[in-house]
Amino acid sequence: METSLADIRAVLSTTPARWQSLITTIPAELLSRPPLEGEWSALDCLRHLTEAETAVFPVRVQKILAGEDFDAYDPDAAAAQSDIVQAEELIAQFTRTREASLALFDRLAPDDLSRTARHAELGEVTLAELLNEWAGHDLMHTVQAERSLMQPFIAGCGPWHSYFTDHVA
């Protein structure tokens, strides 16, 4: 199935509201609790999405449109550089940067989707591939955050634990 610009935009436009709901309703200690040592908490996932929204996806869209190649991205190194720790501040920054990204997205035309550039690790990529990766990346890290939030509830559900085998960290 081929995704359209409208499909991708729909996913990208829902992410800030989904995160806003999580941030305003889930207690901070659950948001910052990693499921296992070395794994990302929900807050870490939001921090990563915010960094990617600032330094990765819109930058790569612009590079492809300009016919310029781009480097690979190391999410662990970028996460270590982030100094934002408050969930409210993160979601505010993410929402602002996503609004700017959607404005860039809205200037894209179907003819732009076949434009290419060279990714340092993956080789030649198209704008269509990058946009699909962007939407998938949003969904993946939101699901990852929700999986992290599930862990204390799974641990406490007693005989229902077996129902969650696909989600245990």
C-alpha cells in the first residue's frame, strides 16, 4: 500500500495531541520511569522526538529539496545533549517545532516525492521514503512510550500477566 501526503500528514499532526494528553494526565514518576535499566522512559521518548523534530526530519526534507546529501543521526548522542527535563517544557517545544515542520510539509507537492539525496549510511533515499519514515518514527516512539508506561501495571495484574507477554519489557 502506498501512503499519500495526506496520510503522512494525518499521523504527524496527531502526535502532539497524543503526547499532550499523556503529559497532562500521567503522573511524572510514571513518565520518567524506564521499563528496564538502559531502556527509554516515556519522557526519554518525547525528548528524542523533540530532538528529531529539531535536528533531523525538517533538516533532511530541506536537504533533499536542495539536492544535498546528509549525515546519519545518532539518537543516543543527541539525547545525552538535551538539557530539557520537564515534560511540560518538552511537549511545548515539540508542539512548536512540529507546527513549523507541518508548515514545511504543507509546501511539498506530489512531484517532490521522487527527489533524492544520499544518506551517509543508507545510500540514496527519496523524499517519499523519508516522509514515511517520519510518520513511522512518530508512531514507533509513541508506542514505545506507552509500552514503558504499561510495565508497572503488567507487573501488578497477577493472573492476567500472561495476557501481556508481547508487551513485557
